[in-house]
Amino acid sequence: MKGNNKFSIGEFSEKTGISIRTLHYYDEMGLLQPEKNPTSGHRIYSHRDILTLQKILSLKFLGYSLDKILHLLNESSFTVDLNETLSLHFQALENEKERIEQSMTAIKRVTKLLEVEGEVDSAILFTLIHSMQTENIQKEWMERHIQADIAEELSKKTEEEKATLDQTFIQLAKEVKQLYGKPVEDPKVQEMIQTYLEASFVFLGEDLIQKLADTDVEELDIQELENLTPSPFTDDEQQWLNEAMEYCMKQAELD
């Protein structure tokens, strides 16, 4: 059916690279409705339909929905008024780009963790992934409640530094599950706390630790941050861990 630039749906699909199923869908939506054979009802595509398809694909490329494209197809020309919707689409693409980059970074961190650890408890792993997912929200919280420069310094930590802290947290979580129930003053419990705190201090650095120590954050605000990063521990385990850390701090003050 290639004579006179007429194409069957199969030929048109092969020529344009668009599946027959998609062409059927575009026809049903009213986006691309070719001529129909009056006898058989078969679709007959022309060069005009190729131009229409180019418009559809161009608008899809810019991020428009098919419903919106349906309204734009009949426009003979466009003015600066189109810029408003283009700007909205650009922002949406920027947000999607940021989300994809964040997901790719998280995948790299999780992959590295699993390569190093071999096996990680699911509750602990998903806690870490959730924390990675909400890093931007955590940064916003810090900018609201803590000095902006502290939030900025934390956001500049390298992926290697974050990965090292991730591994330290996993080790802490494993030991909490093993040691839970022992007296908080038990040497093994305190060794666990010391190891985690030392790794945290190395991650933060002396200057940042001092700035955080000088920052007054209300308990209600702290609770908001904790809600953003739920603990992988049970309530009893978390309470026991908190008590063990408090004991460690008190001992440090006495020394």
C-alpha cells in the first residue's frame, strides 16, 4: 500500500518505530486518526499522519500528557504563552532528575554495603534506605532548626564518608540485637557504644561537633527529626540503647 504515500498500519509502524498497539491507542484517543478503508475498515496512514505523529512525539518529549497533547495538536502556531507550561514541565523534569540521581546514589551505597557485609537484616537495611531517601528533608529540618552552615557542611560529606558511617550503624545494629538485655554498664555494651560514638565523631569532625553542642534544639523539634528517620529497633531495644549511651556520656564526664 506504499503507492501515493499511503501505508497500512503495519507499514506505518515499521516506518515510524511506533508499535501497532500504540497506534491503536492514539486512534482511540483521537490523537492520530488515519483514514479508514470504507470497505474493510482498515486504517490507511498518509504523510500527513507522519507529521501529526511528529507533533505528538515532540510534545511527549517535552513532558506533556496525552490529554494535554490532544488540545495542543490543533494549534496552528504557538506564542510566548506556551512558556508558562513549558516552565512547569521543566521544573517537573528537574525534580524527577533529582529523584533519579538520589535513587542512583542510594543504589550505589546499598550495593557497596551488601558487598562488604554479605548479609544485612532487612529492618536495618530499609531504615538506611529510608534515611537516604529523606536526606533532603532532613537537610531542610536542619536548616530550620539548626544553623544553615551546619546543614551545608553535613550535605557536603562524601559518599565514601557516608558509606563508612552506614557500615558502622549496621555493626551497631547487629550488636544491639546480640547484647540487648545485658546491663548497660557491661564492658561489651560500653565498647559497642564507644565504637559507634567514635565513628560518629570522626564523621562529623571536631568543628561540627562543637557547633552542634552549642545549638539549642527543643525536644519537640528533635522528635520531628526522629520521625523522619525511624529506628530499626523495638521500643525496648531503643530505650536500652539510649540508657547505654547516657551511661557512656556520664562516665566520660567523670573521667
